[in-house]
Amino acid sequence: MFKPEEECQAHAVKTFTEFNHFFMHCSRRFAQVTGEKLGTVQRTDYDREFQDLCNRVDKHSFWASMLTSKVELVLQPNPAYRFEDFVTEKIGNEREIRHTYTEQLGICMLNAGSDMSSSDYGQALLIMGDYENRVGESEHKMIRAAFEKFVKPFMDSASKEGAINSERRTLTALRLDLDAAKNRVRAAKTADEMKELEQFVDEAQKKFDEQYELCREVLEDRDRQNAAMVVHLEDFCRVQVDYFKEAHELAIEMEKKVLGRPTKGKDMRPRKDSSDEE
């Protein structure tokens, strides 16, 4: 049986060996990256089809993030509320339901109208306040539908990008290992040294090819999913059409009610009786 001192020594040797292996890998990758920047070493290029696939996925990811942020800006102009909603989503809770600015305007008009209900001005405020409130309720439905049908699917899709990026980083690391091994073979001074280093090239090539195919499959699947995201754009379009149609109808009705109110042109202020003055 091993003594405690021997076990500690064996563990220390194992740890040092692993660290030395890791350090050598990192130093070779760094030297390869530096050489590529300076143009002093050769590198393995991805085929054109794979590069186009990567570019399509990257472009979709960039613009999906931009579009989502702009739609959220339209749905919630207040940056503090947007940050609060972001944190709420991250911890798995539902977003807080708040009054829209249109509803706040409607509530203000109703309160003002109630306070001045004895005047024509107050009656007009009561009518407008009611309709502004109804437009705000329609806006609430639009915000909720737009989030569920557009923003949330894009956010869910973006949350899966971490795994894809991890596979691509692994591919880059293996590509650096492969190119570093090839350049070591080119720099070999003897046939025996070259033969020994070629074994590392074969091993690195095998790992790179396996990861290359895995990345291709992952990216192709992602590309198909991205193409299918257009359905959420169509949903967002319909959500806006429904909202603007309802808001326009309410605005037309509000105008008719305000312009045709019974108190229009009438002086509703209380008059003093002449007998009281006598």
C-alpha cells in the first residue's frame, strides 16, 4: 500500500505532468496564432461552403439580437423597466404588468374629467379618457402578443448559441493544434524526428476532422432553424396590424363622440338667480 507521503508525491507528479502538457499545448497554439498574424506559418483554411455557413449563422445572430432589442424598445420605452424585465426573465419569473403610457394618459383624463364634470371641458375629458384607456388596453394585448410571438422565440433561440459557439471554439483550438503539428514536421531536421512528429499530425488531423463534421452538422441545423424564424416575423406583422386597426377604429369613434357630445357649446356653469340678488 502507498504511504500518505508517496500518494501526495504521486499526485503532485501527475498534476505537474498535466499542467506541463496543458502549458505546451497553449504555448504552441499561441505561437501558431502569432505566426499566422505575421504570415510566417501556414494554416488550414475552411472550405468555402463552411465559411459561408458560418457567415450566415453569424449574420442572423447579430441582426436577431439587434431586432429583438429594438422591438423591446418599442414595447417598453423605459430603460429601467426593460432592465427590470430582463432580470425577471433571467430568474424565471413572469414580467410585471404595468400601465402603458396611453393608459396613464386615459386615467389622468378620467380623473381630470371627474373633477370638472360640471363643465363641457370636463365632459370632453371623460369621453377621451375612456377611449384612451381602451386604446391602452388594446396596446397591452399587442405588447403581450408581440413578446410571446416574436421577442421570446428569438430570446430562446439566442440562449442556445452558447453551445454552438463552444463547438466552434473547440474546432479553432483543434485547427491550431493541427497546424502547429504540421509546422513542427516541416521544421524537423532528421527523418526519424519527422516520422515521430507525423504521428502527432495524424492524431491531430483525426480530431480536427471529427470536430469539423460535428460543427458543420450543428451549424446546418442552426441555419435551418434561422430560416424558419421568419414565421415569427409574420406573427409580429399580424399583431401590429390587429393593434393599429383596433386603435384606428377607437380613435374614429372617440372623435365622433367628442365632437358630438351633448354638452358641446353649452354653458354648464351654475347661474345666480336674480331674486337671490334682491
